[in-house]
Amino acid sequence: MHTGGRREEVVGLKWNMIREKNGEPVYIEVPNLKVKRKKGEYFNQNVPPKIVPVTKSLKNILYRLRYDMNKRKDRYLLNPDKRTASSTKSMNDALSLGFSHFYKQLNTGRELQFKCLRKTYLTYLSSTLKGDAKRLSSHATDTVLKKHYIDERIVDKAIKELDIFED
């Protein structure tokens, strides 16, 4: 939710992917799995990582997960011990199914999937960063980002609530 990552990216997060400034987490370098899958095995080493800013909320979560004890370690954030291919696949599935299950419990009348979190995250990121969101989302152009990820309803709501000159 706080990374805008695909489920495989979230499940694959490791402590040593977190970059610091003055001992504090600033951003996470996440392998761009989608591009790597599309480009093929021999192109993989040339694919730059995606950059996930560590927001205040994400920073709080990292510290609750014991960031101070785990930083720089080559260990997964989620289920760090005894990882297998089948347990990783199970975690990917559980992330999607768990989100859908608990969202349905809210009775909002809307059907949302885990991937909807990515769209919401990228919409807010785009609104905040203006034209720089494509770099952090690893999309080649603003057109792709706008066409597939930017939710105009959220942008419209954010603009209506924006008050540049407070009373």
C-alpha cells in the first residue's frame, strides 16, 4: 500500500534495498520485475531499478518491522526465514486474496483488487511530484502513466481540497 508495488515486488522486498541518508531510510531500490520479464534474461542487467520514496507512513512501518536491527541485511522484509518458491507464490496469492477479502468486509459497494493500490499510489505520487512521477514509477512516458494509472477522480478531489492561501 505504501510502495505502489506489484505483489511480487512487495513480497520480494529486502532490507538491503533500502537506501539511507544520515542513517534514516530515504528510498528503496526495487528490481523492475515487469520489464525484466518482458525484455528477457540477457537484458536484465541493464534494467534500472524502480525507486520507491520512503514516506512518513512507510518509515513508521519499517521501524515497526525493526529497521534498526535489520538494515543492510540480505533478508526479506516479509517471511525472511525458510523461503521457497512455493512459499513465495503462496505469499503473492495471499496478498491479493487477503486484500480482496478484507476490502469486501468494508461493504463499500465497489470491487477492488490489490493492483488498485498501485493506481492510487501512483496517482498521489504524480499529483505530488508533478512531472517526475514517471521516473519513480519506471514508466517510459507520461502517456503510459496517465492512460493506465492516474485516477482523475482522485486528482479532482485533491485539487478541490487544495488551499494555497490559507485563511
